[in-house]
Amino acid sequence: MIAISIAGFDPSGGAGILSDLKTFSALGVYGTGVITALTAQNVQRVSSILPIESDFIEEQIDLILEDLPVIYGKTGMLYSKEIIKSVSKKISEYDLKIVVDPVMVAGSGGSLSKEGMASAIKKYLLKEALIVTPNVFEAELLSGINIETQEDAIDAAHKIGKICDVVVTGGHLDGDNILYNGQISVISGELIESNNTHGSGCSFSAAIAAYMSKGTEMETAIKKADIFVKESIKHGHWGTLNQFWKNK
Ligand code: PXL
């Protein structure tokens, strides 16, 4: 099994493409990685971003797909409308089955995107996606709905779900994930009190892609990814997750 992560580079190793590759590896999947942007950051703050030229991003994707039979993958930080358009075009060209993590802001609060990202993600990327995995804040930006309760999250999931399947992640919803894939399911989970959450959104989307590349159907992949991330948070250090995991 092979998966692809198309995402930004967080040198702290907690989030972004390093975290995705650790997740793929922990779940027994061979990971490939296309870098969309470099960042200078740690768990506390983002200080600089250096986006990669979109032609070069397209070339990275072309060279991987020229050689390797990749079907499943995920996107993370895409930073600009231009990069979103390039990546969306390539997903369509290669018919990739992609889990979209609509990254806009780092856990530390630092921005990881230019303005207008939510509308570019909706306009270009979600049409090509298998599923999108917003947290509450990202779901608000994608749906235009202010989310305070589980009912609000369900409304937002219905709205986003008109474009592709969606799971609104539960870190801000008492641990419950709200899935819309033609119908709403509340996947109830425990909420873990921990500071080791930097990169949890990255790992969640990467784990869904990894499980699906191993043949698991989507809803089960989401449940297993949720368990994987929670175990990783429990065993994390230094504000980040520990994705060590005996292949289950
Ligand atoms: O967690 C979202 C995220 C995604 N991608 C990169 C990041 C972060 C958060 O810090 O740095 C590169």
C-alpha cells in the first residue's frame, strides 16, 4: 500500500508532512510526500512561510505518479489559491482518492494560509475530494455557520456535504465527530485533556487515507483513525503527538 501526502513542512515534526509520513508508517503504509510550503515554526508559533511554486508542486506530483501506483492520499497546508488550483487539477488528472484536511491556521494560532482560502478550497478542491475533515473553526469558515452546539455542527456538515462527504472533528465538540455522507452519523468519542495535540488534525486525515488505502471502508477508517489519534495524543510529549503504534 502506498499513500501520498500533499502538505506543508513543519520542521518541529509535530504537524504537516513529517507527521503525515510518521502516521502512514505507523499504520504500515508506504508514504510519499509532496511539499507545498516550508514553514519556520515550533509548537508555540509560526514565524515564516515560504510557499513552493505551483509548477514545481505539479512536477513533484507528476514524478511520483509516473512511477508509483498511488490511489489514496491527503492534502494539508496548501497556502494559496494558486496552489489549491494546481493540486485540484492533479487530483482530477490522476483520479486520486483524497482526504482533504482544510488547513488554514496552526494549532498555535499562526496563519498557514492567505486570505480567501475557504472559498478557494470550496470552489476547486472539495469537488475533487473523497472527504473533508474540518475542525469546528474550519467548518465555520467553510459553511459560514457559527458553531456552538452539536446541532450547529450538523447544520454545517449538511451544508459542506453538498460538495463532498465531511467529518467535522470532535476536539471542540466533546470528542464527538459529526460525519455526513448522505446522512448524518455522530461518531461518539472521548475527549482527552492534553496539551499534546499539535498535529492531531494532520494525523487524523493521514490515518483515514492510510486505512482506506489498506481497503477499509470510509466510516470504519474514520473510527479507526480517531482511535489512532487519541492513542497518539495520550502517548505524546512536548505538545506533539507520538504516532508510534503497533500495526493494528
Ligand atoms: O495542524 C495543521 C498544520 C498543517 N500543516 C503544517 C502545519 C500545521 C500546524 O502547525 O505546520 C505545515
